[in-house]
Amino acid sequence: MPVRPATPDDVDALAALAALTFPLACPPGSTPADQQEFIGRVLSPERFTEYVVDRGRAVLVADDDGTLTGYTMLVDGDPTDEDVRAALTVRPTIELSKCYVHPDHHGAGIAHALMAASLDEGRRRGAAGMWLGVNQQNGRARAFYERSGFAVVGTKHFTVGSRVEDDFVLERAL
């Protein structure tokens, strides 16, 4: 599966993919209203327009002949969250902020292609480590990240709408 940097032309497709995939990663107690509030605030076309031109971010997409089947987003620099900063052991670091695959394409190797490209991009940007937050109840994602070389190094909170969720902080060396 070809993975490439996102462009401004991908913004609408990215936002649609994000709106579809984000709820799948939310814990069972998360409400549709809270999920939609987050999607509108963080995963809208307007926000993706900002993300794809931000030099401090890399948005990578899996592109199947013009159809986006997955995406990742990396964020350069030290985290602003105090709990995350305290947990990390490898610096300089880069965050794997998003990693999602369309549910119709789960099991097709797209997540692995996106992860490999994201790790390469992190190295290209000079990071020595990569970190991410994953909901503690998301066993499928946690297993994928652990197979990809990440290990739990701490915990943090993540707000979705009006709910504060508990996440694990995972890290790996690049």
C-alpha cells in the first residue's frame, strides 16, 4: 500500500476518514455526542487544512488509487503534557498523534505500512524516540503498538467531549 505525505487536496477525505475511524477507538463509555464534539473541534476539514501545512507535523496517508484507507499524524517536539514528559525516556522525541485505518481495510497490512513510514519520518526529522497515547481499554490498538516495538512507560488523561479518559503512554526508540 503506497504511503505518502498528505496534501491540501486530501483534507476533505482525511476529515471523513477521521470522522469514521475515531469513534472506533473510543472506550465503551464514550458517548456519540462527546465523540462528535471532539471530531468537530480536532478532526474537521479546517483543522486538517492546518495540519497538512504545519511544518511541525507530518500527516501521512495510505492511498489506494485515490482512496484514502488510513492515516497517521506525527507532532514534532517535547510534549506539553507534564505526565507524558515525566514518563518519556528517549529524547529528542516525536509524537504519533494519530494512527487510523478504515475498518473495511483492517488486516490488510495498511497499519504496518503506515507505521513503517511514520517511524522513517520520525527518524528523518531527527527524533531518537516516538511516543503515543492509547486508551487503556483499546486492546486491539495496544497489541498493534506493542508488536510495533512500543512499551508502556506511563499514563495520561485524554479529554473527549465532557469525558476524561485514561490513556497509557507508550514509547519506543527509533
